[in-house]
Amino acid sequence: MTIQTARLSDPAVRAFVSAVNAHDREAFLSLLAPGATMADDGTDRDLDEWIDREIFSSHGHIDVDKESNGGRSLFAHYSNDTWGEMRTRWDFTVEEDGRISRFETGQA
């Protein structure tokens, strides 16, 4: 059963999912700490290039099925126009100021 975005436990992760689903690049970028990094399927990627390709130009969407680690780990169905729908995991590192310094995703 999908967890409503508004019910996600961690405020930074909740805002991340909201920004992705609203296709709001500006809101998304405001959530990231300076120098933020990410990995996809265990490989570090160029953050700007990846979010353009996998989220914003391909209409990415996250439906969260389960959260753990205080809301900083998610299992979700992710879909975009390029790859269709897939089951994914997302792990977030959130700094004391509430911004995301790293996220890792991949197929679950």
C-alpha cells in the first residue's frame, strides 16, 4: 500500500518526494546541501546530469511503499517516461540543517 507523501516521516525526504512528483526542479535543488552527491545502482553519478535525465526531462514519479530508518530509507515504485515503472530503494543522508547531502537509489 502506498504511503501518502504528506505522511512520510522525515521532512527533507518528504519535500524531496514532493518536489520530484511536482516536477519542481527549483524546489528539488533547494533541498540539496552544497556539494551534494548521489549514486544509482551503486555507482556515483553526476548529480545535475542524472536528475535532468532520470527525473525532470522524463517526468519522474515516486510512489512510496515503505519507509524505515526514521524515514530516510524508502522502498518505492519509481516511474519515468524512459524506463517505465520499477521497484526502487532510496537512501538519504540529511544534514543537521535539514538539507540532503547524499542520496542513493537503485532497483530493489
